[in-house]
Amino acid sequence: MSGGGEALAELAALLPGAVLTASEDIEPYRRDRALDPAAGVPLAVALPGSTAEVQAVVAWASRHGVPIVPRGMGTGLSGGATAVAGGIVLSTERMRAVTVDPATRTATVQPGLLNSELKAAVAERGLWYPPDPASFDICSIGGNIATNAGGLCCVKYGVTVDYVLGLEVVLADGRAIRLGGPLVKDVAGLSLVKLFVGSEGTLGVVTEIIVRLLPAPPAPRRVVAWFSSSSQAAAAIGEIAAAIRPSLLEYMDRNAVNAVEDLLGLGLDRSAEAFVLAGSDDLDPSGRDIATMVEAFGRHGATLVEETSPERGEQLAHARRVAIPAVEARGRLLLSDVGAPIPRLGGLIAGIERIAAQHRTEIAFIAHAGDGNTHPLVVFDPADVEAQRRAEAAYGEIMSLAVSLGGTISGEHGVGKLKRPWLESQIGADVLEIGQQIKDALDPQGIMNPGAIFEARAR
Ligand SMILES: Cc1cc2nc3c(=O)[nH]c(=O)nc-3n(C[C@H](O)[C@H](O)[C@H](O)COP(=O)(O)OP(=O)(O)OC[C@H]3O[C@@H](n4cnc5c(N)ncnc54)[C@H](O)[C@@H]3O)c2cc1C
């Protein structure tokens, strides 16, 4: 950075009282939930409160060639918000306004608003914002946009990008652009909204979002099934996903169930190999969806199948949502979110079980199974160097396995800084190069979240 202390003083003057520089204030902003040990120490954390302030910070960074790591709530699991040495963290936590417009069934949202806060604001008007990452009460809408977050209801309702109609983005040179708007149909120009959704802070800072809303869905009915074999559970899931559109189809293996049971004590079956929770909010009075689920689970050898009460169903969905923090209590995690086409889900699960055995490493396995998006949680003791080496080997092999099955290294968490080494193996050199050209066109200095998705440029 040119003129170190002076430049920082200039930044502080741009955002009076909203620039943190003391090391104890900066520390909580250095890592996201992936706890990347390679996190750098940033020069400062900027806390802008408006688009104009974001523009001022980004223009300042552009003038001085300072890297910017945009940050929502830091719940990311790919190291996307990992701080860069000599850069700044730009946190959107003060930008939390929301306006709901029932006439267009849209909401206009600032990026720092929590997903759960958006859901609550629109529910007051009888509306629903579907995307529901399990972290919905601790993650921001800006982070959801930047990672194109998924969640539990995505199996029926789609992911974040399916609800984004418009964006305001501050580009790397400080210009603010508007893309799309509260229009159900709009094909004017290239589809740049979709380019920015999932761009993980590498192309600009998202400062406002217009999301599409739906009428609130009917209360779901839920069925839980327990299996003594993961392959039987996977076969049942494949059959259900092909036959109907469930509103929920989630999976936990024995390790995950035991970790959740240790945390919540819900009376879950600790000895079962697989737990599957399915749901339907279909209004068909014949109850066809529920019958299809029950039959499929039974045909594929479930040891117990039952329709739950609404209260128990909610408890079990909560159990699935807390699986990551529950497993975190067992050690450090290397968190993967590999996916595979549904017919290959069984192959992915079997392969991961093989990898766990080969590397003598605990892997707890949870999945948004109905859309083939899985979370193998590789657990290790950080004090045991050899265990860490085996865990890292397992983590890499899981990604190679997913690619070999025609799957993905990331279904919803993003590539971030931690999965970049495996990206080319999935998308190929040509597609990676095209992405790099787009990145270079929008961010010629390479200051936007360097090291995420793309290799950081040497400075
Ligand atoms: C217990 C737990 C459960 C989870 N379950 C799910 C799940 O079911 N589905 C799912 O998809 N994810 C899940 N996640 C991961 C995480 O919550 C999501 O990736 C979420 O979208 C991150 O939001 P955040 O506000 O914490 O973003 P951060 O972690 O702060 O940032 C994530 C990325 O977005 C970028 N970014 C943030 N804000 C902006 C902005 N305004 N403009 C440009 N770039 C920005 C950052 O640079 C970074 O690359 C889970 C995480 C936890 C801890």
C-alpha cells in the first residue's frame, strides 16, 4: 500500500467511528467458520452503513491498491471471508434495512440483514422468502447472495439465485451499478444478476438486493425413516426424488446422529446407520406424497418408518440443522459440500465410507440428500499432526471422488480459498480461464477478495 499510515488515516476520515484497527477488534473478523489457519492480519475492518460509504471505501482501496475481503456474518464454510494480510475486511453488518412490497411480491434488502430477519419481515405480510440455509438465523443475505446459498427447502423451491431479481453492486473501482429490478421477466442485456450471485466477493460488493417472494406455503407433513444400511437409504431417496417433489429430504449418518443426540438428547436411534427426514407441503388431499415416501422407505428396507407429529417433525428438522455445530464439539472439522447426481448419491456415500476407513478418520455425514448435496464433515484432533495429515488427505480425496462421479466440489458453500486447488479438476482449464478473464475485466487490479475462486495475484 502506498503511504501506509496516511492512507489509513484517510480511510478513518471517510467513515468516522466505523473503522477498526486495534488488533483485539480486528481478530473476530479474520476468519469465517472454516477457521482457515492461513488467515492474514488485515490493516483494518471497515463498517460502512450505506452504499455511498461502501463506494468511498472501495474507491479508497482502489486508489491505494489495497485488497478488500467483503464479509457478512462470517458463517461461511469455505474460507471465502478469510482475511488477507495487508488488506481490509469490509463488513456489511451495519447495513440491515428491508422494505417489503406486497404489490410486486418483492423485498428490497441491504446485505447485512440476517436471512431469518428477512423471513420474519416478509412473514408479517403473509409472504415467504424460501432459501433456508441451516445457518439462517446467523448468516446474512449478502453472504447468501455471494455464495448462492442453498438449504433444506431447496429440493423443492430452488436456491438463492432463483429468488434474486435485482442487485446493486459496488465495483472494484468504486462505481455502483444496478442490475435487474422488481420485474418478473426482464431479458434486457446479458444476465449479469446471475453472474454476481455466487461470485463470492470476487467481482464487487453487493449493497442492495431485490428478492422475489412467494405466498407462505401450507404446513408440511413429515416422515422419518431409519435404516441399517446407507445404500438402502440412498436408494429410497433416489426413488422419492424421481417420483415426487418433496419439500424436505435430509440425511444424517450414525456419527452425525450421535453427535446431535449428545447435544440435544432427543431420543434419536444411536445404533441406526442412516436417518432420513422427508417432508411434503403438497395440498393433495389424497396424501399421495406421504404414501409414496412411506412405500419407498419400506421397500428399501427401513427398520422404522413413521409420520411425525408437527412438533416432532420440527424437532427433527432442527436436529438436522444443528448437526454441524454438534459435530464441531468432537474436534476440528474439514467441511466439504460435495454433490453428485441423485442416481450416484449411493456411490458417493459408499466412497466416502471407504475413504474414512482407509484414512482411519472420523467422517460424520449429513446431506440435503434430495438434491444430491452432501456434507462430509472430516473430524480431527488439531493437536495430533498425523491425524491432521490423514484428515487433509481424506478431504482432498472426497472432492476428487465427487468429480469422478460427475458431481461438484461445492453444492452451496462456494469455492472460497480452501477448495480452489480442486476447481480446475471439475470445470476444466478453459472455463477457469474464461472466469479469470471476467474477473480481470471487472477487477483489473485484483483487489476483490484475492485468493477466493481465483489465484491471488502477486503484489
Ligand atoms: C451451522 C452452519 C450451517 C450452515 N448451513 C448451510 C446450508 O444449509 N446451506 C448453505 O448454503 N450454507 C450453509 N452454511 C454456510 C454459510 O452460512 C453460508 O455460506 C452463508 O451464505 C454465509 O453467509 P455469511 O453472511 O456468514 O457470509 P460470510 O461468511 O461473511 O461470507 C461468505 C462469502 O460471501 C462474501 N460476501 C459476503 N457479503 C458480501 C457482499 N455484501 N458482497 C459481496 N460478497 C460478499 C464473502 O467475501 C465470502 O466470500 C452453514 C454454516 C454454518 C456455520
